[in-house]
Amino acid sequence: MQKITLSVYNSDFTAVEKTVEAKMTIIPFATIRKFMAIFKNKDMSDGLKIANAVISSWESLVVVLDRIFSDVSEEEWERVDTAELVRCVAALIRYATSRILIIPTEKN
């Protein structure tokens, strides 16, 4: 899987202050379940629709994102570019979906 990164900008958005990487090595099922529940029954066919889902679900989403991007403080979330965040959320949705698809469904 490719790395999913997110940039935190300085206060006037003129420079990247730091870049953080999603911690994807172990994501508890509960985190994936919460993440997928946020986007349940939402049209995710393009970036604008994902952006609307992100904005309308921000309070719930940030709880999940805090687990995945644990190096981002509450204050730093205010300095993340929305377009980049939407790209990260789309990548995380693809990742979560791929993780669910590899769960065995056959009985032993």
C-alpha cells in the first residue's frame, strides 16, 4: 500500500510546517467500522461529494482521523488544506474497503 500523507501548514498557509504519515500498520476494526459508518449511504463518486461528506461529518471524522494521524494536534487540524484532506479521506476509504474485502467469508 502506498503511504498516505497529510501536510500541516503554517498559520498563513504559505509553507508546510510538517508532513505526517497515516499510521496504517494496525488499524483496529472499530476504527475502520467508525470510518465506514461516517460515509454510509453517502455518494462518494467524486471529490466534491467526498468533500461535502467530510465537511458534514467533521466532528465524527476527526475522532477517527486522530487515530490514523496521531501526530496531528487539535490545533493543527485547522491548518490542513481541505483539498488534501479530501484526497487523504478518499485514499483511506479505498484502504478500509480493501481491508474489509480480504476478510475471509468462508466457514472453516
